[in-house]
Amino acid sequence: MEQIIITNDPERYENIFNMYQFKTDKGDTYAFYNILSKVTIPSDLDESVFSYVAIESEIPLTTLSYNIYKTQYLWWLIMIVNNIKNPVKLLKSGSVIKIIKKDYIDSILTSLKNKI
């Protein structure tokens, strides 16, 4: 079994599903994930939580995440909010993307973690 590097960064997608960690006698740390859960954004969120960004040139979700949130790790949140199916496909120039405002990120991440 390969060792998994565990971080406590709440912005990392995999940490939303991290259910349990253990250490072996050798000191290796392993994580177990709840892969049957699905992250969804409640449809009844107040529209004031969101803003919209016009995409000026093709861009990966990780770069857009960094440009907006100063971390590349919230790519998955942009993907979910916009119902994007392919995370490696570049966003097209001229697209308008819905994002969660920075002020609401911590509470949204906490709420998502508590639902899983």
C-alpha cells in the first residue's frame, strides 16, 4: 500500500471526503475516504453569495481558482457551482462563470464538510 500525504487544508477537495486517518507501527499515515458521498451546492442559496466572472481567454480551473481565491485548490468548487463535468477541459473565452464570493468560502466549506 502506498503512503498518502495528508494535509489539513480545508480547501483541498479530497479533505471534504477524508473520514479517518491512522498510523502504522512504522509511522506511515493513511487516509480512508468516503467516496460514496457527493458534494452539491444547495439550490436555495441566496444569490448575493455569488458573483460572475467573464473569461477573457481559455483558462484551466486551477488558474481561475488561483486568480479569484489565491489558491489553486478551489477548482472543484468552481466546477460544482457551474455544473462543469470535465475538470481538465479549459474554460472557453467569452464564458461567464458563477463563483462563490470570497467572504462566503469558509462557511460554505464548513457546511459541505459537515454534510458528508
